[in-house]
Amino acid sequence: MEMKKRLTLELRNKKPGEVKELVLDNCRSDDGKIVGLSSDFENLEFLSMININLLSVSNLPKLNKLRKLELSDNRISGGLEVLAERTPNLTHLNLSGNKIKDIDTLEPLKKLPNLHSLDLFNCEVTMLINYRESVFTLLPQLTYLDGFDADDQEAPDSDPEADGDGLEDEYENGEGEEEDDDDEEDDLDEEVIDDEDDEDDDLEGEEEEDGVDDEEEDEEEDGEDDEEDEADDDLPRGEKRKRNLEDEGEEDPEDEEDDEDD
């Protein structure tokens, strides 16, 4: 896809002045030069033109707010003074996989006071003796060269200054909120389970109390029966027999005989 057409697609009906990040990777440059990009992108902070067959950055417009420029896997061999003139606030520059052979080619980058990260992976210049020491001496403002500082300490995975709109931070914050929501749901589930366990314990306690009450009632009834039996044993035989008959609803034969005599 041609660079101009790709630019139109990336704008997505936005005005150039509204764009902060622009990715034009793998499109086709015009004769190895930048086309379609203008100073109207005045708020652009991140620009990526990886593998677009660039030979020169001479057509790069003035972009005062640009901080990160990705130019890896092109065929750039010099002309870096344009960067110092048109991107004065650049902090990150990636020239990996280009045709840079000499330390002197990097001389114009001295005019970028805010440049603290430079990548030159797979450039011939990295094969030179004392390459790293020479670059750090030439560009004292640099903190990281090819991902490591002068003491061979690796650069952090992400740099807040190079994140453009800070989309990664927003994404991480969103994840944190989701995790908090999950934790709250887990806490609610645990509370519900605890409440159910308490209800089960209460029901078991009530059943046990009911069982105890039933046993006490049975024991009281048995005690009353035993007392009645003991009272019957104390009665004379005739009275006991008469009482038993009364309990069964029968009359004493002796009473019947008395009634007949009358």
C-alpha cells in the first residue's frame, strides 16, 4: 500500500492536528522518501515508519512535539541532521537494521539534547571496536544504547515518556478495577455461604432441642403411669379391681347383684 493511501486510512476522518500516534509500518515510500506527511501533524508524539524502504529522512516535516521515532529496517545511511532540525524534542530514536556504518554519521544527534535512547541493532556500526564507549562519548545525553546503559543495565520494558497517550496505564487501571470487582464478588459469595452455614446450624440446634423436649415429655408420661401403677398397688384388692373395671368402662358384678336384690 502506498504511503499516501495508508495515511488517509490511519487518519480515520480525524484532522492531522488531532493525531498523537501514527503508524505507517510496511507501506511503500515514494522513491525512498517520506510523502504525505506534513507539519499539520503538529501534536504528533509517536511516529513509526518501519520497513517502508526509506533511503532518506529529508522530507520529514517539522514536528516539534515528536518524542519517539521508529525507523528500523530501512536503508538510511546518513542525513541525520534533518532530525536535529525538525524533531528538536526527540527522546527515543530507533535506527536498527539500517545502513549506518560510521560513528561520525551519528554526529548530528548531538544537537538533540533530550535524546536518551538510541537503537542501532543490526547496523554495521555496531561491529566497530569500542562501539558502545564511542557512542556514549559522542552523545553524553544518552542513557540507553541498544537497550542497555553504560553500565550494561537493561532498560525498563516501557518508558512512560514514550507511551504516547498513556494507553497502557489506562488498560492496567481497567484490569485493576476488574480484579477489585472479582474480589468483591468473592467476598459476597463467602458471606452468603457463611450465612447459609449459620442457618443450617440454627436448624440443627432447633431439631436437637425438639428432640430433647420430646424425650422429656415421654419420660414425664412414663413417670405418671408408674405413679398410677404404684397407687393402684397400694389399694385393697377389691378397690383395685373396682378401679380397673371403672377404667375399662365395666360394672362390678357385686354391684349388679345388689341392684337385683333391690
